[in-house]
Amino acid sequence: MILDLARLLLFPALMAFAAASDLFTMTISNRVSLALLAGFLILALLTGMGFHDILLHVGAGAAVLAIAFACFAMGWVGGGDAKVASGAALWFGFGHLLDYLLYASLFGGALTLLLLQFRQWPLPYPLAGQPWLLKLHAKESGIPYGIALAIGALTIYPETEWIKAVDLAHFAIR
């Protein structure tokens, strides 16, 4: 039951935290990426994932990390976004990687368009005192892409083996 709770809560909680952190501070702590890595390794070992499968998941994470850091070097994404994307890819492996990247890209495009439109309007006076909202509204600020990465991840996560392996009978009301 503890492993089922970890499967249900750990990854979604970390992704939600990454999104909230990016929204409010425009940064994602390295601790989130390290927690994604550690959580994956611990759960993979405790749930009996084979060594070959673990290597495939690590390969997916490494591939995304390499591409995302190339995008970071060009100034297209933030470093925290690159690390969180690779952490999510680690959890998805190659089996769900393309779906994740597609959803994250679509949500990222929608988020970008929304923020660009939002930044065209003046902030209402009652909201103008919120520092995080002022930073989000500033035209020179970037896009908190961690939000799109998290929404994309949470869209795909229910389809993964992590969730399919959960024994929902433990959680049934008796």
C-alpha cells in the first residue's frame, strides 16, 4: 500500500511543486530535479523494475537532458525547465516520451500565447501589489515553462505503468 501511495503521489506532487515554483518565482530548484531522480530510482528498485528497463528510462532522461540543455544554451528555455523535463522523461521512459513532449509543447504554446496576451493589458489595481504577478506580467520576463511541463506530465502519467500497477482495491471504501 505504501508503494501504491508513492506511485500515486510522488511524481504528481513534484511536478505540481515545479509548476507552482516556476509560476511564483520564475525558477525551479535543483532539489525538484534531484527528487525526481531519487524518487524514480527508489521506486524502480522497490517495485522490481528490471535493470534493462531502468537503463531505458535513464536513456530517455539523458536524451531529453542533452536536447534541453542545447535549448538552454541557445536561451530558449531555462535551466530548471531543462532539468525538470529530463526528470519527467526519466519517469516516462521511451514508451511515453513522445506523448509527453507533444503535450508539453502544446500546453507550452498555449501558455505562451496566453501570457503574451495577458502582458498586453494593464494589471488591475488590486493585483498590482503582488510581486510575483508583476514579474509574470513584465514583458521582459520569460515564460514559466515549468507549468506546461507539469500539465503535460500530469496528462500522461495516468497512462503509465506506474499508475496501472496501483492496486486500487486498497483504497476502496469498505
